[in-house]
Amino acid sequence: MFIKVLLTIIFLAVMVAVGVYSRKQASSVDGFVLGGRSVGPWLTAFAYGTSYFSAVVFVGYAGQFGWKYGLSSTWIGIGNALIGSLMAWLVLGRRTKLMTQHIESRTMPDFFGTRFDSQGLRVVASVIAFVFLIPYTAGVYKGISTLFEMGFGIPYEYCVVIMALLTAVYVILGGYKATAMNDFIQGIIMLFGIVAVIIAVVNVQGGLTTAVSKLAALPADGAPDVNGGFASWFGPDPWNLLGVVILTSLGTWGLPQMVGKFYSITDESAIRRGTIISTVFALIVAGGCYFLGGFGRLFGTPPLLPSGKLAFDSIVPSMLVTLPDVLIALVVLLVLSASMSTLASLVLTSSSTMTLDLIYRDKKSLPGEVQEGNIDDEVSEKVERRKVVVMRVLIVFFIVISLMIALNPPTFIAQLMGISWGALAGAFLAPFMLGLYWRGVTTASVWACFVWGVGLTVVNMLLGNPINPINCGAIAMLGGFPVVWLVSLLTPKMDGQKVSQIFECYQ
């Protein structure tokens, strides 16, 4: 216990110290939200990876999908690396950096408002982002607190509150730069931690070959005489596995807290280096998490919830509870690192979106347009400082709401994340990606995709999830592309001159 407490205190002290160190760079809006658009490839790549993978993945997804699909759940991690990281950086990285800097966009809702010349889109997108980031944040709290409770014996409620307070401190102090620097430190811990934990867990089962053999001999659920295929290449349910790969890999392309990383990177050469770093990071961390979760059935059946369903979120903690104290301390730091980085990214995204796109909704001119009137520099500086203060207040507000959900979570971590990612990426992915490449996207098509993504997710939820939230989220994302394409063909085009001014950034 002494080792676990000591390492955790040192870790948390470093996080807060980084926040204090970065506070001078967080005095302006660009500094607080984007780190002055001068964050290098290593910090950006690690910020992307650590925001991607949190306790939601390590505890919730790895446990639930490892139980359902066995070792084939490793495909989810491989998909996260190749589609969610490599392809995302290749397809979105450069164009996002250039266009958002060209139109002076600081948030994803701001992008929609300026790119498609609609303040209404900007407002609605900010509301969607704020509302649907909350269940994701609650899922992260639940995941980290479940493992913390296992490692330290501290009641779940206290864990949730402590994590919320500590995350709030360094984000409020240092903004995005503090978050990115801490993400780098946390990412290194995650890389070493996941490798050490996999080796230890496999050794508990007698080594890799023995563990795989044991897994291959396990029967399918409800069919004790039939081999379950939990050690096969594609597992017992490949189609639903594909739905999970799509949701968790393609979903990052439409999430505000993920795409925002491309806004802040220094230049195009940094994007090329960041692509490689981010992909390798994802392959080790995500691939390792799901590979680890695939052995969950070898550690016994998880307890039942009052509803009679298996408590999937307790699978990974039950695998780790038999490890030596030093490794449990490493696991706690691993999940703490993954979760605090994700929480920081989520609360920063939510507060900046609400501040810049709802409370201070400035009308910007496109490049080449004449601005009406001039704002005194001193007045402008005061407004900037006021915006930063409002963002800091909203960080606290967002954390409090998420805490209320986390203290009484309505469902499993995986389902919380499915609802959040389904609505956000279902609404944002297609219009954002197509808006970077295709001049023909219309304002009406963006509205239609917002209705499609949020509508499908909410209706499915209200009907009691007749479609699994994971699969529903995947359908929402992929379905957004034909929605945007068809509506764009049938609705009035945007002003050609304005669109040309926006696309000048690629020349």
C-alpha cells in the first residue's frame, strides 16, 4: 500500500506542477484552447493517443469485448491504430490544420459556423458537443474509479470526486499546453504499463501458449458442449465485432476533442512525424488492452448486477487483483494516466465550445473580406481574458454534471461511450470530413446530418436500445456520408466566392 500511495502522490504532484508551469501560456484564448497553435509532433501525437484511450478502453471495452470475442477482440486495437490513428492523421491532419488556421477556427462548432456560413449550425453543434460529451466523461470516471477502488480499497464515490478535482486543477491552471505536456508523461507510463501488465497476467496462466490453449477449450455461452472459438482469428461473433471496430476506430474522426489536436500542431512536417508516433502508440496501447481483455474468461465469471446481467466492468479489475503490489501500483498509474488525459481533453473541449460558440459568439470575416470597424487592442485583450475566465468556470460546471452521472451511472461503460460517440460522430464526422475536401457540401446537408446522427442515437435510446448502442453508433457514422451527399445534391449551393476563399488555404 505504501508503494501504491507514494507513486500515486508523486504522479499527481507532477501533474499539478505542470499546470502551474504552463499557466503563463494560458492567459489568452488561443493559448488556453490551442496552446498557441505551436505544439510539436511528439506532444500532439501523445495528446491524441492518450485522449483516445482511457479507462473506458482499459476497464470497460477491454473487459466487455474481451469476454464476448476472446482474443479476436485484438482486432479492435489494430483497427484503432490503423483507422483511428494512421488514417485519421493522413486524411484529416493536414487539411484540418490548414483550413482551421485559415478561417481562424478554434473549435469544431466554430468550423461548422464559418465553413458553412451559418451561426445556427455553430450554436447547435456546440450544444450537441456539450450534451453528448457528458456521458463519455461519466464513463471515464466510472472506469478509473472502479480500478482505483480495487487497488486502494477507497470507496467508489471518493475516487470519483478526487479524480475530478485533480483533473480540474491542472486544466484550469494551464489549459491545453498543460494538458499536452501531461499527456506526454502519461503516455510514457501507459506504454510501459500495458506491456508489463500483459506479461504478468499471461504468466499467471502458465505462459502464452498455455493461456491460449485454455481459452480455446472454453465452451460458448449457452452451449456448454460447443467450443466457443475464443482463441480463433475472428471469434464467435465476427459481425458484431466489426461494428465495434467501426465505432471505436472511425468514431475518432468526428469527435471534437480528437480533431482539435490537429488545430494546435505546429506545421505540416510535424503532422508527418506525428502520424507515425500516434500509430505506434495506438498499436501498443490499444492492441495491448484488447489482447489482455481477451483472457478475461480464464479468471472466472464476473459478479451479477441487480438486473441479472454480468458486471462486465469488473472483469479487468478481477484479472489484476492477483498481481504483485508493485504491478498493481503500475496498473493504477496506467489507468490514472489514460483517464486523466482523456478527462482533461473532454472538459477543455466542452468549456471552450460553450464559451466561444454560445456565450461569446463573435461573427468572423472570411479571409479577404473587410471587417466592419476596429476593436481597440486594450478592449480586445480584456475580452480575451474574460473568455478564459468563463472557460475556467465552465470546466467546473461540466465536471460537476459529469460527476452526478458517474455517481449513479445508468449502464455499462461501453454503452455510455457508444451513446456519446454515436451521437457526436454520427452528427459531425461526415460534414466535417467532406467539408475539408468537397466544395459542394451545402449548409442544409450539415443540418440533415445533425438530425440523422443525434436523432438515430436518441430514438434508439428512448426505445430501450433495440439496436445495440455500439452498432447503432456505427450505423449513425457510416449513414452520415450518404445523407450529406444526397442532401447536398438536392439543396442550394453555397456562395461560390466564399467557398473559394475558404479553399485558398490548400493552394
